[in-house]
Amino acid sequence: MTGTATKSRRARTLAPTVEGLLVAGVSLVCVAWALRLWHADLGVPLRYTAADDAKFYLMLVKGIVEHGSYLSNPSLGAPFGQHLYDLPQGADNLNLLILRGLTRFSSNPALVVNLFYLLSFSLASLGSHVVLRALGVSALVAGVISVLFSLLTYHFFRGESHLFLSAYYAVPLAAYLFLRLLGSSALFARRAPQPNLSRAPWVSKRSLATVGLCLVIGSDNIYYATFALVLVICATAIAATRRRRRTIREGVLIVALISATLGFNLAPSIVYRFEHGTNAAVERSAKADASNNEAFALSPLTLVLPAPGDRIAPLRRITARYDRTVAPRYCESCFASLGAIGTIGFGWLGVCGLSALLGAAGWIGARRLLPHAGLGVAVALAAGTVGGLGSLFEVFITPDIRAWNRISVVIAFFSLLAAALLLDGLLAPLRRRRAGPALAAGVLAAVLAFGVYDQTTDAFVPAYAANARQWHSDQSFVAEIEARLPPGAGVFQLPYVPFPEGYPQTRPSDQVATYATKYELLRGYLHSSTLRWSYGAMKGRPGDWSAQLAGQPLALVVASVTAAGFDGLWVDPAGFEPAKARSVLSSLRSLLRVAPLVSPDRDLWFLDLRPYGVRLRRAYSTVALARLRQRTLHPVSTSCATGAAPSRNPLGDPALAPFTRVGRRTAADSVVAGLTGPPCPR
């Protein structure tokens, strides 16, 4: 009997694991079909365009591979290196740990990012399945709904451009805590009395599981941790109105655990800011984005509208018409679609809520999860919509959480939970028939197939050929540069683009980017193993010395960076007006007297600065060049704030004017006196 009982317990323990792995596998198969992965070379990024943040995450992974950490990277922001303490990336420590694990198998950042992105689908479905089963949903229904949760339009839209937002496996865990608190289910419990274990009576399996959930939520992503805190605080407040003391204590403890985990993960950034002060440039960027409520807030209508590019033509036309007439120019919320199954669940929650208000819940009233899930949707809508709780959070706590439309993924889980409960209820009579289980499985297979078809579109299939062409072009280009320059050589990059996030609203001028890019200048670093690059220094910090060169005469820029020790010049012509790009290249060829190296795609230029450096050292004394180097790398800091006192830029010193004439003795450029750095955004 003992052996039989042991086998039974082992089977009960193994069953959920097998279920979860199967669901994760089905999710992976579905995403492979949706993305047409048989056309992919996983050694090339699925996203490699100028329009998003994908290169930022490739940079993080490459930094981990080469330097063991993403926080400091001596290969970027030359000569001082890149330091990312001003970015609250530590809240993604669990994802960074997964990435670090993947780097054990490959040092190719593209492959690592691709594998993580695909893994995020499996993790989302696994997290959802575990929670749905814990809430009493049947195995098959939980599996189908969990796969659909992992294949939300939200997930494909985020993609590799918002890599860590794609890893939303903590969202079901947050929803679980919210629902358990509302249902007054104990999340912490005493261990059964045991003679040999009299200490720490609260260290039970249930308590440890709850602590584990809080640790995962606080280490997944700062957005999802914030959404979890909003849900738990609201559940605790509701418990307070009902005087449920145990629930209040548990809610407060959960808030403390998630907050403490966040604080621990963000400790390096917090300590850095305490020692070096806050970064006003980064804060201004966050506040500017937070003020753009229409673009970053949640529009409830987009939840039920079909996804942009829907496969069904009439539905696709409805969404296209909305996008043309109502949606703002940049619209994250437009990709918050719940899909047909999720929309049914969303509507069912509305019916349940209305029935409860009218006192006619009937059968619905027996399913306590439904009104609680509906309350979760109401909280999320109140936080995410324009002028809602999210706006108060931005004003009184921090503008770092600026895109509250992302709470749509929380609404999606609650809506799909309602769909799961509805499916279970509808299939219950069918299962009691002789062939009922087979028929129920057939119905669920049809629901899965329809849901996958409905929630995925060809618009999210990566441009494999174009990505591979540019990736290999950049790879060959950088290999040729590395063959020409010695190891450790510095490459200065034009045009100047602030890091992070660029400044797409800036009026174009000399050496100032005209494209709405963020991370295009990372292309050289991503393929380099021996060079140092000027791009990537944190804006607003002393390391961003090259900001003062934006808009300066080109001859002075070249003289300054050569004196600063750079051996090569990288130019992205897409950063200039077409006519200006031709003028820049002509000026550089005349000034440097070298032919540019052009990338295979003919979209990048490289010019060797070493011959020019030899002429510079012959023409000017060591003292003069040392002075230029010092004033280039240690400029006076300035501010674009209204009413700020003007600062004198050392590069505007007339004593440095002769450097603008190096190589062009007959037509000297004058230094712009008093220019204090790159143009302020207009």
C-alpha cells in the first residue's frame, strides 16, 4: 500500500509538470507557424530596423557576453565607457538572468535575443496555465486559453523591440494574488505541527509559494510589478472596507514583498543616483513621453476592435478606418486587441457585472471568480485610460511608468479567464455523454485554431530577407574596418544622437540626426569585437562629451575627435538631409584626403582619421593639441531649461579657431561663439 500511495503522489506531482510542458510546446508550435519561422535564420535578429528598440536589447546581450554585465560597457561611449545606471533596467533582473543563461550556449547576441523572444511565448502560456489550473479550470480548457494568452496581438507588437515587455509571464501571477485576496483565500498558512520542526511555523508550502510569486513579479518587469501593486493595493482596500483583517495583513505583506524585491533589483541605480544626483536629461525625456497621454494611455475601444491587419477583410477594414480617423499618430493602444475569444470573455464579464447589480446573477452568482475578474478589469481600466489612476501615478510618484496602455495585458488575462470559465460551463453537459470527452476535445481544438488564426496576422511576420541582407552587410563592413584599425582603436560616429532614445523632434542641422532613430549607431558595435565606439554615453552625464560637437563646424569636429584619440570616423548618411549628406561626404573627403570605405548596402561610410592625425601633429604643437583634447572631452555642462544661465563652451573659444582650417587653409570656417551644445528640442 505504501508503494502504491507513493506512486500515486508522484503521478499527481508529475501531471501538472507534463501539462505545463505540453502547453508551452503547443504555444511554441503556434508562434512558429505565425512567424513562418522556417524562413528564419535565428542567427540574424528577427527585428533589425531603425524604427524601434531592438538594437538596444542586442546591445544589452552583447554587453553581458563580453563584459559580464549590462551596467557598464567600455566598448561604448568612448573613451569613458557606457554606464546604464540611470535606466531602471534592474527591475528586469529575472529576464536578464535568463538571457545570461542563454549566453552559455551562444555568444551571438542575435541568436540569444531570438531564443529569449520565442521562450517568452512558452513562459507566458506556462504561467497562465499554472494559474488557471490553480483557479479550478479544467486541464484542456486551461491549455487552450493559455496558448491564446501567449499569442496576444500585444505580444507580437512588442516583439524584440520591447523584449522584456514580451516576457509577461508574471501577469497571471499578479492576477492570481488579486483574485485570492478578493476571495479571502489564505495566501500564507502555518505549517502543520511537527515534533522536530517547532520553529518558523509560517514557513509552509503555501507561504513559500506566495513569497516565490512576489519574487518573480518583482523581478520580471517594472511595468508588470507596478500593475501587480495596483491590483493588490485595490484588493487590500476592498478588504479594509469589509474589515477582513487577515486579508488586509496578507495584502500589506504582499505589497511589501513586491516593493522590497523591486528595491533590491533597482539598488544599483538608486545608489548611483544618490551618489551622482538625478539625471535631468533622462527625467525630461520621461516627462515628455508621460505628457503624451493620447499616445500612451489605454483606449477601451481598441480592446474589442480586431487587431490591425486582421486576416478577415471586413474586420480589418473596421480597424483601419478607426486608425485613420481616431487613433493618434503613434498608438501603442491600437495593438491591445483581446482577440475574438478574449472579447467574448470581456463581454461575459460585463454581463456578469450587470446581472450582479440587478440582483439576477443566478447561475453566474455561483462562480465567484467572475465578479472578481470583472473587478480586476475595472481596476485596470481605471488605471490605464486617459486621466485615470495612471495619470495620478505619473504626477505624484514617478513618470517612469508612462505607458499605461500596457495594462491591457492584465485585462486580457482576466477576459480570457472569463472565457475559460464560460467554456468549462458550456462543455460540462457535453462531457457527460458517452463520446463527450472526444467531442469536447474537438470543440476546444476548433476554438484554439480559430483563436490562433484570429489573433495573428501576416503583418507580424519578420522581413527575413531584408534583415539578413542588412545584418550581413554591417557584419562585412565592420570586419573590413577592424582589419584596417588596430585593436582598441576608437571610432567616432556621426551624426550625433543622444543616448538613450534620441531626439526625433529636433530641428535638423550640421551633425544632428534628421531621422527619427534611437539606436542606429549601435550597428557598428553589434558586429565589433576589437573597437571602441563614441556612441552610447548616457545623455546628461559628463561622459556625453560629444553632445557639444553637434552643430559645430565639421572641420573643428574632425580636429577635436582626432585630438581626443579617435582613429576612424563612422558616418550614417541617413542621419542627414540627402543634399546635406552629399555635402558632408564631399567636405570630409577634402578635409581628410582619404577615400571613404562604403558598406556593401551602400548605406554607411567609414573614413580613416590616422593620416589626418599625422598632419595635425605636424601643424600644431603638443600643448595646443593637448588643450584641444582636454576641452573636447571635458566640456562645460549646459542646460536647455528656460531661464538657465548661458554657459561658455570651450569649443567656442576663438583661440581654437585655427583648428577649423586644418587641411583647408584657404577657406577657413569660423567657430560659432557661445554655442553650448546640440540644439534644444523644438
